Amino acid sequence: MNAENSPKKILKRALNVVRPSFTQVAALCLRDGPDGTEVLLIQTLTRKLWMIPKGWPIDGLTLSEAAAQEAWEEGGIRGIIETQPMGAFDYAKIKQSGLPVQCRAQVFRLTVTEVSDTYPEAGIRTRRWVSPKKASKMVETKGLASLLADL
């Protein structure tokens, strides 16, 4: 069986055909580092993959405000969030039930003004600051990798 015919790939293609994508929000957190621009990556809770802070829209908040809230909760980051998305990426999210759902994350650029070591998910998340080029190689989601590579 080749990689294109694996059960995971077949399921992913089927999800694109039969289900609309659920909207998520994501914060692309950027700061000036000693060697240039740095991007915040955090590890996902279950699979420990590198990702940018993201989550579901929050009632009462705009999509950009919800993205900024995710940056705080998952990475301890505060900053200036752009109100319009700079791009989007698609991915299959594995729900607690084990079933995948197709998601489209709207990505909002956040210019970092504060980094805290005390934040809601500090004890369960690993965070790392890396160059956009390195970040593009660390993430598995192709659409996100493209956004990072274009910075």
C-alpha cells in the first residue's frame, strides 16, 4: 500500500468531499530575536506536534480576539493582534471520540509585547521560539508550513 492509499489519506480526502470545514482561529506570534524574527511554536497536547496557538471561536469575541486569547492560554503571549487574517490552513483535528473533523484555521498575526512564564496551560504545553524557516520545517501541516516559509 502506498502512502496515498493509506487509510488516513483516504479518510482525509473523504472528509474534504463530504463535510464542510469547521472554523478555528490561530495566532501567529512574532517577536524580534537576537538573530531576526522568531515565531512561537507550541506542542499539541495529545500528539505532541509543533503548532501555533489555535482553538475554537469564543462567544462574545471577534475571531482575532479569540486568536489572541488562545495565544495567552496556550503560550503565555500578549500582544497586538491584527484584525484581518493573514491566511488560513486546513487540517484534520482528532476529537476526543477519536473521530477526525476537517478544520480551517484562520491565522491572525500577533506582534508580541509580553511573554509570561505563568499562563493557563503552562504546566501542560511546551513552547519554543524559532526562525520562520525552521518553524516551517517543524510543523506537519502543509498549509501552515507554507505560511511560515513565506514570512
